[in-house]
Amino acid sequence: MSEDFYYALLTGWFILLIFWSTIVIFIFIRKPPKNRLSVGVILKSYFLFFIIVFIIVVIRYYRFVFT
């Protein structure tokens, strides 16, 4: 994984985080009648996001340290 690809991947994930957070906040404030967005769903989605970012960082770290 080259440096440029790694930084592009992280930048893309953080842009995705910004858009996802905007959508979640908008839906949470608006509270539509058939809203399935609960606090549990929000926490699970952010947990999944941070697990994927953590995996990307760990893979990059181990490739940097052990090569």
C-alpha cells in the first residue's frame, strides 16, 4: 500500500464520516414518523465505521513496521 493510496483511503473514510454524521443528525433532529433510527443503530454504525478505520490503520502500521 503506497503512501498516497493510504492517505487517500483515510481521507475518503473521513469524508464519508462527515456525510454520514450530517445525515444521521438531520434525521435524528427531524424525527420522521416511521423512523427506525434508534440510538442503538447509530452506535452500531459508528462502531462499524471505527472498526474499519482501525483495521486500515493497523494494516498500514504492520506493513510499515515489518517490511
